[in-house]
Amino acid sequence: MFRQTLRQVARQSASVARRTYATEATSDALKLSLALPHQTLYSDSEVEQVNLPSVNGDLGILANHIPIVEQLRPGLLEIISKGGETEQYFVSGGIATVQPGNKLTISAIEAFKPDQFDVNEVKNLISDAQKRASSSDEVEAAEASIELEVLEALQTIAK
């Protein structure tokens, strides 16, 4: 009974959506939308490539990428324009979705240019967070641990 129902659902699903692959190229432009809660940085802008800091590892997204949903970890988001210019942002987290039609939508919590950070200030914040991470208060230690993850990723790109 269960197998029959599963087969029926699978047949119906197959007619609804078909997974495509990069070999079935339709366009060479990736349409990027990058939104923050308070600002939109890119809105259906055509770019060559976007490199994402995913929890599953760093990903390079090009046109005709298979549809995916990825959770972002703290790290460097790199956008390569069609002319070859590169723009970088430090993101502390978010979600990236690749949809059919070469659409990449990124919803990030926050995004900052790497040159907006002072290396010495980041080091001071890391030192403070490390002290709080060893606290006997579980809530404070957990918050400091999350802060440390973001700050250590930030330290690698701060100029």
C-alpha cells in the first residue's frame, strides 16, 4: 500500500518539476539578488560568479547551476561581475537559494566590506569573547561561543 502511494506521488512529481543540469545551458549570466533586512545590495543584477561561504564548504555559483538551498556561515561572500571586477562582503550568516532560470537569491543577516573592520579591534573583541566563553553561566558562554565563531571568521579577512 505504501509503495503504491509512493509510486503515484513520484509519477505526479516528475511531471511537475524536472531537474536541469549545467550542461543544458540557457544563458551565461547569473541573476543575483542580495538582500539584508534593511537594504537591498543587488536586485536581479547580472554577474559572472558568486562565491559563497556555506556551512557545507565554500561554493562557487555560476550560471546554469543546479537548484540548491544553502545555509551561509560567517565568511567572505565574493561577487565577480561580468567585466571581471570583484566585490567582497563579510556576511555573518544567511540563506542562499539557486533557482531555475539562473537566479541566485541571498538573504543575509548583515554584510560589510572587509575594509570596514579594524584588525586590532577584532583581536580585542576575540579576547573578550574567549574570556566570556569560559563562563560558568551557560547562556553567556553560548552567546560568547557564537560571537567567537563570527569574530574568528572576520579576523581572517579584516584588513
